[in-house]
Amino acid sequence: VRTQVSPILSEDGRARGAVIVCHDITELRRLEKLRTEFVANVSHELRTPLTSIKGFAETLLDGAAEEPALRERFLKIIQAESLRLQRLVEDLLTLSHIENRGVRRADGISNVQRAYEKIQPVIERYAEAKGISLNVAIPPDLPALSIGEDLLSQLMLNLLENAVKYTSGGSVWLKASTGVGEVRLEFGDTGCGIPEKSLPRIFERFFRVDKARSREQGGTGLGLSIVKHIVDGSGGKVTVQSELGKGTVFTCSLPMAL
Ligand code: ADP
């Protein structure tokens, strides 16, 4: 608690009383700690690919470039690490944009089918490359949602990309249905699942169950925190059910447009 005391003086300068203001700064401290942790995490996430890019570029300049097989391998690593940096910077920008501006219910109206069509080619290609069957069921009479369409596309992209990312050779689905005053979007997969003890933490920035696996698949650790921001800001709810080794279902309930 931070305390400020100001005396109240009478006209002849004698103290007549005091005003004492107490600020509870627990929340401030917590936010400050979160911010410091975030900056440390970002720096670490940026430094890892940068170190690798720098190292391989130096090795190439030192002579490795003369050997075609090595040159090819090192250039591929440099390319992959640059892509990782790019994804990280893009996710950070999205997160910062959403946090600064906030997501508001009045931000727009979106049609689920149209929002899905924007990301459809990316998801279909990704699922096909991993031999995963993709099933999308969006009823034609589904009501519109009170959420910006780009934000809805981003939410669907993050959840479907994760579903494919953490599944090998099974199936991934998106099922939309109408509830009371809301639309439910279910994103399911038959993938690796999430251990129960990690479930409460998965929406935190940079939290990953398996760091190596996430990195190897191109994950930044920011996808679900972006999803949570979008859903909360638009007045909806996101829940997750998962069974290790069996699969995971994320359910977003989003308010219908008025
Ligand atoms: P990442 O970029 O690592 O995928 P996210 O914020 O999108 O970061 O997800 C956080 C973590 O939650 C992931 O690293 C992964 O461990 C877990 N996760 C997310 N979605 C799934 C899923 N569909 N199946 C299994 N694990 C998942």
C-alpha cells in the first residue's frame, strides 16, 4: 500500500487535521511484473533465431559456401529462422494492435462463412500437407456476429492452424451452431491433446506445453493469447476440453449481432 499524508492547516498555521490517501498498488505491481516478464520473453524469442542466422551466415562466409551441400543446408536454416522471426513480429504487432485499440462489440458485423473463406486456402493447404482430413460445417442460415470480420478470420486461423499443427494424420473440424443470443464455434482435432495441469495456462503469452515441438512447427506461443483477447473483447467466451493423446476441442461462444 502506498500512503500519502497531507495536513490540513487553519488560517493561523496550526494543524487541524490531515487527509490520508492510501493506494492499493498490488495490481500495479502485478502489471509491472507481467510487463517486465513480457519484455524478457520477447527479447529471448527474438535473440534465438537472430543468433542462429548470424552464426550460419558467418560460417558460410568463412568458406562453407564453397561446398554445395553445406551451403544448401545452411541457407535453408537461415530461411527458416527468418520466417520464424517474421511470424513472431507479425504476432507481436497483432497483439499490440488489439491491446492498444481494444476489441469492442461495436467493432463490426461478420459473417462466419465469409470470414472462413478468407483463410480457407491457407488451412486447406496446411491440412493437406500433413495428411489431415478437414471438415467444416457452417450452416447457411447462421446469424451474423458482432465482431469485426478480420478479427473473426484471425481467431479462426489461429485455432485451426493449432489444430493442424498439433495433429498428425488425423482429422480437424470446425462446427458452427446457433445458441441463445450467441453462435458457437467448435474447433476440434484428434491430435496430441493438452495435459490437464497445463490447461489453465495455455492462454498466457509465450506459454507452450512443449517448447521444442511448438518451435519446430513454427509456433510463436502467442496464438492463443491473441484468440483470448479477441473473444473477451467481443463479449464472448472461450473454453477448452482436451484429452492427452486423443485430441482437443476449443469452443468459442460469440454474441450475435443486434
Ligand atoms: P504456439 O505458437 O506454440 O502454438 P499458442 O498460443 O497458439 O502457441 O498455443 C499455446 C500452446 O498450447 C501450444 O504451444 C501447445 O502446447 C498448446 N496447444 C494449442 N492448441 C493446441 C491443440 N489444438 N492441440 C494440442 N495442443 C495445443
